[in-house]
Amino acid sequence: MIGTISHLWVGGSDSRTGLGVTYAAVDDDSLTSSYIPRDGADEVNFAYANVRYRRTDFMPMPETITIPQLSSLRFHEPSGRMFLTSRMPTRTPSIAWFSPSQSEPPIEEEERPTWQLGNSPNLIKISAPTPKGTKYGVINTSCPAPSYSRLTCIAGGDVGLLQLTNDSRLSWLTKPPPPSSSFKANQDSPPPMAKHGEVLSLDFLTVNPAEVILVGGRTGRVCVLDMRVPEEEWGWIKHPSSAAHVRSVGSHGVLVAGPMSAMRLYDIRWCKTEKGSTIRDDGDGTASIDTVMDWQPSRSAAPGSSSRNRKLYYNQRPQQHRPKTRTREPPPFNPLTMSTPTTPILTFPSYRNAENIHIGFDVLSAPHYTAYNLAAAAHDDGTVGLYSLLDGSRVPSKTIDRIGFASGFGNGDLDQDDDDDDDDVDAGPNDAFSRGNVIKSLMFQTLPGDRHPSLFVGEGPRIKKYSFGVETSKGRRNKNRTARVEEGYGCEEEF
């Protein structure tokens, strides 16, 4: 294949045969699927698979499904649906899905995979008309819901949030923000979601994932959307840049990453609400409520209220207190400067992403591995870094730190000793292609039979699998690498 893998999903539910599966989109357009064969050492090994699974074709299989300007590729495990969204402007934003064919083969075909790739499943699309006053809308991201939620999937873009219920009904969860030019300082406060702007990222909160959604906006505001309460009571966190990625970490952590090399970890217990209150821990076992005001109140007073006890703002003062010769128009609504950033509990100074929104990012959340608190983040120079969510430092890795460098070494901080492990780098045209090009897709996943999770990275037109704790000889790796590259795959490394 030629191009860059822009979206990637890896599945590991076929415990019967042990084969992993992957769906990948190249340049936001064509969709391709493939099996991931491994040997007893957890290595991607096509030579071994051709003998073990004689009835299975391990060549990448192009699917007939095409979504122009694909913006997300996510799988909902309970319903068995693969969800796709598009950022192409349309009058009817939609969520599309297909159900990959899965079946239990007869006993005489036990080596046949459960996932039947390449069967060209039917694509189902359900749309919702853009709200009144909006001509076109785009969808930037989607997120499958947990199994115990009334929702199946949510999606967001510049027209607000869409919700798909378990009975396949699509509706608007939030309204789109009105045009920014319609807001003046002397008007009422705009709708809460207007402050968050275009939706870039979504995640369900770990504490109550059935009802609480994290919504990352282009303005940098991360909304804590609680479907059980009115919009005015939703909490929010202010990030220094656009919230390109937002993930729930642990019980109270919210990890946000975006441009301006801004990667922060926040405590959700410090978030503010649209009513202006936030709970602050004083450190002595008590809590204080701080009051903030992001928006000036309406000029009209509440019925029965006294103007004597009402605080006057600059645009409410009596006319005689203003110079008659000087008139000043109130500043327009600007979400980017409406409040100061929230104080994080952890920063990541080594994270480098100056301006990219669509860039690879994932958090290791596999069972029994949450204590490791690792995040994988792509950088704008084509490299990938592992980060600790315990202290914000970059975790050194000889193989991960080499991603994007055909020569084998990405910076002067790496160990360049002439040991066997330092010769594991592919120096072919595909690696040279990825140098300086942003990695747009990566994902942590544990495949059937693997002892530890792996990090799958879309490097150029290939997918590479980086695994924990794999111990093999240098000669065996070099022998298997030849077969893997011929089939269009990358090699498996260790870190």
C-alpha cells in the first residue's frame, strides 16, 4: 500500500485461534483488513502462520467500504459494530457502521478464524439533519459507549454531539454553538456548549461511564457532560490549547493533549461549573467553594430586585458616569480568552506537538496494567514517546524512541552502544517515509495468548507491533523480518 495509515483499530477477541485482526484506513479513505499471525514467542511471524493456518489468507484484504474524509474508526464490542464517521461537510451529519462477519466454524475447520475478513459487509448509515440555522456540519470524532449504557455510540464535531441509542435512534445530545459574532458583552450568557466550540475528542468517564462524558473542544475547554443534570451544572476544565485528545485516567484523572505541546493531567474534582462554583480542597479535611464569573450578567434585573443592591458592571453604569464623547463597542465573544487555564496536577514537558490535531495518542488501560499508567503520544517530528502518568516523565525505550528515524537513532540521549539490540532497526524506504511525517494512529492492545499488551503503530503504510518482554535471538528476528516486510507488515520489537 502507498500512503499513510490515518486510522487504526486492532482486535484480540479470537481466543480460539489466537489470531489478531486489524482494520486500517490509508489517507482517510480506503479501508483494509488483515489478520495478525504470531508464533509461540508473541512475534508477528508469517512463515509460521502459513504452516499453522493453511486455509487462511494473510495478505491484507481491501474492503469495499469507503468513507470519504474518514474522521474516526471505532469498534463497539457489545454490539459487534464498527463505527465510522466523516469530516466531509454535509447537511445531514451521520454515523455509519458495519458488522464484521464473525462465526464459529465446524469442528473440522478449527483453524478457520472466527473473524471472516474481506466479506464486504453492508454499510449502514443513519443521519440527523443539521439544527436550525446551520447549513453544513462535520463530524470529527466518535466514541463507543460502555456495555451498561443506554447509548451505543456518540459522535461530535462543529454541530454539537450526536447520540446513538441501543435501539438505533440517532438524535442531538447538545445544540451547536451560535455564530460567535452574535455574542456581545451586554448580552445574556451563551449556551454552555458554545464555550467549548467544535468537538475534537470524546471519552466516557471511568467513575460513572454510563452517564458522564468528557468532551474536548477546540477552544481548550473540556466539558464534563453529566446526562443526569441540566447543562448549567456541567463541569469544565480549561486546557491551554485545543483538546485534541481527552482520556479518563483512574478515578478522578483527566488526561488532555493538544497543540502548543500542551499535555496535562487534571483532577476532575477541581472542575468548575457553568454556575460559577468549584470545590477546592483546603488540605485540612474541609472544602471551600470558590465563585467565578466568566460572563457578565444580563442588563435586565430579575423581577422584584433592587438596583441599589445590584453590582454595576462597566456596561451597566449610569450614562452620566461615562464620557459622552467616547463610545466603546463591547468586545466580541472569544472563547479562547474567556478564562485562565485550570491548574494541572501533572505536566509533560517532553511532549512535542506544535500544531497537529489529528495525531496518534493512546493510554494503556488493559486489565491488570493500569498501575503502569503509561501513555503513548506521537510527536510532530514523526517520533513517538512513552510517558509516565505518575511523574510526567518520558519513559526511555530503545525501540519506541527510534520510530521515525531510518538511521536508527532519534536523538543524542539514546544509548548507542554496539550491542545486538541496536541492530534491530529497519532501514528501508518505508521507514524513511515515516521520518518527519506525523504518526496519525497508534493503539494499545493485548492479543490472544500474548503475555503482555502491545503497542501498534501505523508507520507510513505499515503497521508495527511493539511488545513488552519479548525475548528472542537476533538471528531469529532477522529471519522473520524478511517474510514480514514482503507481506507489508512491520517487525515486532521489544521495549
